[in-house]
Amino acid sequence: MNALSLKQSNELIRIAMEKAIADYKRPICVAVCDAAGLLISFQRMEGAPLRSIAISEGKAYSAARMQTNTDAFFERVQKANLHTSWFCDEKITALPGGAIFIDSSGAIIGAVGISGLASEEDQAIANHLAERLASGGV
């Protein structure tokens, strides 16, 4: 697999929304992008915070552009005392809740951003999606 399809993207969003309700009983926003960080699909569940629209898109974009999950990026900027503005990209965020999608060859094929819950809960859902895709479950 060398690209994330719209069908896969939509299925990942469905899985994320079901997990948010099953595990946390709260609505979320989910953004899925390609390897370049460009949006493929997006959903905002009824009742999800409006601010979570841009945040979820930013998390997906950041994971793809930085080529790492946003919780790992957050740790990096904290440890090195960096500012995200130093990366010269106003869309970059270090908020946890973004995860990269990797194919069987190890190539990054996209990313997801989750927003609406606590950061660690957003990240747990994002990680779940990455694991599902990597295992062939999507």
C-alpha cells in the first residue's frame, strides 16, 4: 500500500467515533490526511467542541509533516525546550492526539488527528487507528 484511500480514511473515522463513544462517552472531531498532511476526510460528531475542528486537522497535519506521533513530538519539544514556531510552519502543533499511518514497507502513508477529549484520550484513539491500519484491520 502506498497511499491511503478515501474508503480507508472514512472507515478509520467511523472506528474512531465508535471508540470515542464506547470508551469515553463523548464526541470528537477526526481528521485524516495523506503523507503530505493534506486533508482526505473529516468528521465532527454532534456536540464536539468547535475548537476541535482546527485542532484535529492540526494534529493530523503535524503528525504527517513531522513524521511522528504528536505525543512523541510534544516530548521532543519539551525535552529540548523548543517552540513549535521555530519549525517555520504555523500549522504545526505539539498537542497529543495525532498519529502517523505506516504501510507494510515502513512508509508513512498518512496521519490522523483526534480532538475533543483529554490529550491522552485523543492520543489513545489515534494510536488505536494506527494499529488497526497496520494490522490490516481497515
